[in-house]
Amino acid sequence: MTAAAGPDADVTPGAEPHPARAPWSIRRRVVIGVVALVALLGLFIGTVSVLALRQNLMQRLDSQVQDVMRAVSSGTHATLPGSDNLRGGVVLAVAAVGARPQGYIYTGPGSQAVLDERQVAQVLDAPSGVVTSVAVSDLGTFRVQARHTSRGSYAVGLSTAEVDQTTWTLAGIFALVTGGALLLAGLGAVGLTRVALRPLGRVTDTATRVTELQLASGDVAIPERVPAAEADPRTEVGQVGAALNAMLGHVEDALVARQRSEEKVRRFVADASHELRTPLASIRGYAELTRRIDGELPDDAVRSLDRIESESIRMTALVEDLLELARLDEGRGLEFGEVELVRLVTDAVGDAYVAAPDHEWEVVAPEPPVIVEGDAARLSQLVVNLLANAHRHTPAGTAVTVTLSRDGEEVELAVADDGPGIDPGLQPVLFERFARGDASRTRATGSTGLGLAIAAAVVEAHHGAIRVDSVPGDTRFTVRLPTRVPRTGGGDLAD
């Protein structure tokens, strides 16, 4: 059973949806509106003028028909009068009782043509006493007045050809004038809207420049503002500009407040991490010292010491990671120099093989040297963290391949494994702090959840990019690093 569509539904089953119509710009709306208004005014004025003129001409023609009728009526209606006093374009038809109907059309004084029976009948069929329009075969339309009496009928008429020609000539003139007016109105509307919307374009340029600012990190001030000339609230565009300036001010205040809050949190984490290193080292030291006390310790005490020592080691690693992230966030401790990546990657893979011999390790790299500008210790930590992530969250027997390659002015480092993959819902937040792998990627050892966050921070500090692509059987972390670190205008290395 198919559910009935709602009243607004316009969808055919199996048919592709129609693309949405592009909205009209203000300039287009104004131009089309002005042209349409001029067209309507031109049509109205032209129609009224043409109809008024035609009505006036028809009234004059009717008056002339009545004058001809009076002239004809003064003679003997049973016979046709002479044509010397009749103008061209006049039709005259007479049907006397007992006589054959006759009719003539006068083409000029002293010149006439005989009407056939059908044409005479059409002229005489006009109603008595009133002037009406009659279509006469092969001759056109005439304004005809007829009189029907007991002694017979007679009718006169004048052609409407001149009236029709005058009417169509005037209509053509109005059409040409209206067309020219539409062209001028369109060009004028385009020019006026271009000038009127120029301040709005400058407001748009300001908004565009704001979108190009790097506000995610570093200086969060927004120096761009709409010029005062375009921010006058007495105009419509000025109201938009003033509103945009007010919004930019609020956004800047919010970003500054957020930056200050983040700096406070970052300083707190750094200070707390630094202060916690000493008590954690003391706890671990006292645990080891207690183990060396002569005499047998109860089993419960030995287990407690083991837990104290393992937790202090884990807490120390967590504190060190937090301190490292705080330093990277502040851009401190980075010592840039030339780093040979082939040797660095080879050494890191060798250490990973010792730590996880139950995995299969492979390095694919070009002939050395592959040199980038960076901090050797941080880059080594980046590779170590990626390798540790690969063997910690994959089962024994997983093959891990590290690929290093050159790509123009960049170097690409890829760490791939054929493990169970990463949950798609976790991938967007994988590089955030304290992100945890899903249950399908088993842990061989404990993890602080900061390894990939540190890796991402190291890559960002080197102006590179990192991403993850994962499906079951193929998980790949790809890092791209520039061979030369971008420098600021002052010549120093960019943080």
C-alpha cells in the first residue's frame, strides 16, 4: 500500500527531484520591476489613447454617414441620385417596392462601381435608423445607416478603412515609443542599481575578508570593519553595514574571551603537569624503596605496591603527555633544523619491532636522504606515536607498513595496517584529546588517549596535515609535511 501524499507534495515515484530555481538578485528584481512597470504604463497609456482616438474618429464618421443620409433623403429614394456630389468611399443601396435592388460604391466624384446582389443585400440588412458596422464582401467594413419604409428601403455607408489605418498607425507609433522607453528604462535601471548597490558590494567585500582570517588559532582580533560611509544607519545599506560591524565586534569579544579562557586552561594544565611530576616520582620511588625492605611483605602489601607503581607510571605518562601538548599549543620548545626522515622512520620501526615482535613490520622508502625542516625530536615522537597506535590497537599478526615518499615540495608519510579498522563514528574525533579506540581494536597496553592528539599537534606545528582513512582490513594514517617550514614576514620561523 502506498501512503497518500500531502497537499503540498509534488513528487512522482521514481522521478528525480527538480533542481531548485536560482533566486533572483536584487539588481535583477529591480531591473525587471522597472521594465515591467514601464511596459504596463506604456500599454495602458497606448491602449487608452488608441481607443479614445478610434472612438472619436468613429463618431465623426457616423456624423458624416448621417449627413450623407440626409442628402440622399432629400432626393427621390426610389432612384439613385447623381454621383457628382458624393465623396469617395460611399456605398449607396436602394430597394424600391416592386423593383430590383440596386447599389453603387462611389470611388470619387463622378466615379462609381456597381454592387452585386449579395453586397446590396448586406448593405440593406442594416437596422433602420441607427448607424452600425457592416462587413461588405470584398469591400471591407462600412458604417451604414438604413431606412426601411412602406415604399422600399435605402441605405448609405462610409468605409472605415481610413479610421482603421489611422488607428493602426497610432498603435504602431505607441509600440515603438514604448519599446524605446523599455530599452532606456532597462539601461537606466541597470545603471542606477549598480550605483545604488556599490556600497553593498563593499560591505560584502568586508565580510569576505573576514571569512579569510585565520581565527582558529593565533591572533583572534578582527581588524576588518565596514567603512563609516557604508555604516550610516540612515540608509538601508548603512543599516546592514552597522549591523555587520556590531556583529564583528561581538564575535571579536567572544573570540578574545575564549582565547583568554583557553590560555588560562593551558597554563593551568602546564603548571599542574609540571607540579605533578615531582610527587608522582616520589610515589614511585617510595614504592620501589618499600620493596627493598628486608623481610617478607604480606601478599596484599606486594599487590598494593605493584598497583601503586603501575598507576604512578601511568599517571607519569599522562602528565608528560599533557605537558607536551601544552608546550606544543604554546609553540614552545620547537627547535627547527634539517631532519633526515628515512633514518628517523627506520629507527622508529626498529624500536616498534622490539616492542611488538608479534606484528609484521615493513618500511617502504626511497633512497636517502629525504630531508625536511623541522624539530627532530617532535617528528620522531610523531612517528613513534603512530606506530604505537598501530600495534596497541591491532591483534597479533597484523601487518604494519610504513611508506615514505616525496611529492613535490612535500613529503608524505603513511602508516597502514590490515587490522580490524576504526569505528566510522570515531574517525571524525580521532585526533581530539582523550579519544579512545573502539573495542574491536584491542589494546595490548594502557593508553592515555593523547597519542594521536600529540601527533596532530606536532603535524600542525610543522604546518602539515594529517588524516585517517579506515575500513576493516585497511587503516591508513597519512601525514603530509612541507620540506620547508613557512616563515613570517619578519623572517622567523612561523610557530
